[in-house]
Amino acid sequence: MIKPKVLVIDDDADFAELITATAMAMDIPCISSSNANHFFEQLQAEPTMIFLDLLMPEVDGVELLRHLGEQRCHARIVLVSGVGMDIIVAAEAMAESIGLLVAGHLQKPFQIADLETILRSHLEQHERRMPTKTREELLIDDADLRGAIERDEFVVHYQPQIDLATDRVVGLEALMRWMHPRYGLTYPDHFIPRLESLGWIDELGIILMNHGFSDLGHFADAEEILPSLSLNIPATSICDVTFPDTILLSADKFGVPSANITIEITESGLIEELSKTLYVLTKLRLRNIQLSIDDFGTGYSTMKQLHLVPATELKIDKGFIQTMHLNKGKQVMVRKIIELGHELQMRVVAEGVETPEQLNFLRSSGCDIVQGYLFCRPLPRIELLKWLIRYRSQHHR
């Protein structure tokens, strides 16, 4: 597997040397730059993490972030600066708004332990998520996708959801994968956008439902109760007035109670098609299907729109969870989302939980359900069954 690589741009030689030495001591290759020209030259080496100082004498860090956004940089960004937290938070928000992945910040002078935590987290995530091939390397044409649908090459992996009050597995999120005949296991960002552009995404939603409902009965044998199944359904399906009947027919075929089904809908998708989706969402709730507002906190819904949606669950976006230990502002946001969800009589789910510290914060803040790599990565049915049995034996003897 390719090692992660770190790139530092900071005109303060002492801080640049400290970051470089710490990374190298953890066996992470690291290059430092003190000016923009050298920095952009080093980008050709495709670093996986960038430490970027906001205060630079010639080109400031915000300008560098803009250039990284234009270049569609995929490296995880860590902002380093001695400026006030309000400016750092604003810079993080700007970077995320242009598609950059912000991994946190270090406010000068920072502790070496905080730097090591960021680097260690990056190492762990790099090992977990390193794709076998980049999107550009996957030469997939329309015929491949059509054939994948017709030959049923798509598979479902499941990630457990843990109830913090009981430590029991109460739900499973179904996540689509493609077992490509040439490339092997292929992840959604390689095929979902293409299916959407070709108008075939609803067919994938039906495949997800049928596979998920078929598998759900097997999981009941490993748990005392039948877990709920969370499905990420395409926005086009949520606007289709026939969708409630489609999902109920599929659920009935496999003997899945409607109360054990949760449909995840994105916050931004609600706003775009609210008038159409309210009809479908109301019909789903009348049939006791649960509704989750996914990636909450990343969209722009108004309180009025949120109040109108008959949702039963708020799902906090993992971007808040994974960097909240470095950002007190995000900790406040997470607490307020939990409070808001409870006041609206919704359960609150946090995804992307990867450390005991994140779990403890969520538990103390009153979060209801969590999921993430701290417990289990998404697994195919057979592997998840084994995990469920182990988890139950360890936690509920």
C-alpha cells in the first residue's frame, strides 16, 4: 500500500521543522515549503495531508486554499496559525465550502501531542480507506454499468448502529458496493454519479432495497431483536409518488415490517424538492416507515422546513464528529444538533465515530445512536453475521 505523504507550508522555519521531524519520526515522508512556488511544485508528489499556515508574507493561506480547491486537491488539510479561533473557523468553513477535506487545525503555539494525534489519525484513516484504484484509473463505460445492473453485480455492505443506552446493535446502514469483474470491490463514488447522469440511479435503489430486505432476516438470528435497516434512497425516488408502494411491496415480499425500515434523505435534497417530497414522505410515515435526515448540518434548511418534514431521526454529518476534538465550535454544534433533535422528538445518530474520545463526548452530550470504525467498518452479510455474534457475546453475556 502507498504510504501517506505530508506537505508543510509555513514561513516559520521552527514550526515547519517541528512538523517535519514529528512526521518523519512516525515514518511518514514529509516535505516543507516556505513559499507558494515551491509549495505548488511539491503538490505534484500528491501529498495525502497538508499543514498550511494561514499567515504567509506573500500569498496568504486563504489564497492557497482557493488554489487547492480549483485543483480539486484530495489531501486532508490542517490549518496552522497563531490567529484567533474565529478566523481559523471561518477559514475551515471556506475550505470545506469549496470541496476541500479539513482534518482540523493547530493554533500556535501547539502541543506536540496534538500534532501527533492528527498524524496518527491520518495514518489510521489512510490505512482503512486507501482505494485500490483512483477514479481516473477505473475505465468504466456505460455498457459496464448496464451490465452490472442486469447481471446483479452490485452487493450491499452493512455498518452497525449502536444504542448508547443499552450498547446493543439496533440498526444497520446498507451501503452499496460494486463487485466489478476486473477491478474487484468498487466504491460508490466511482459509479453513483455516472448512474445519476444516465438516469439509472432509481434501479440501483431498488437493488439496494431487495438485497437489504433479503439479508435482514439473517441478522435477526444474531440479535435478540430484528434490527432496523437504513437505506440511502436516491432523491429522484423520494420525488416519485409511486415510491411508497414500491418499497412496501418489496418489504412485504421479504417479510420485513415497515417499522424496521429507515429511509435516509439528505438535508439539501429536502430543500430542492420539498413540495414533491412532502407528499411521499408523509405517505411513508403513514405506513410507519422511519425517516432520517442524513448529513445534518451541511445543508441550508430553515427551521420552518425542518419542522414540516415528518422525520423521526437526525443524523449528524461525520465531518462534525471527526474534527470536533480540534474545534470547540463544532462541539457546540454537535451538542445543539442533539438538543434540537430531541426537542423535535427525534432520535439522534452520529456517524463517523472513530475514537473513544468522540464516543465519550457523544455519550455525555445525550446522543442516542452511533456508528463508525470504532465499532465496525461496513461489512458484507457473512462477515457482519460473525461480527454480530462476537459483539453480542462480549457485551451481553
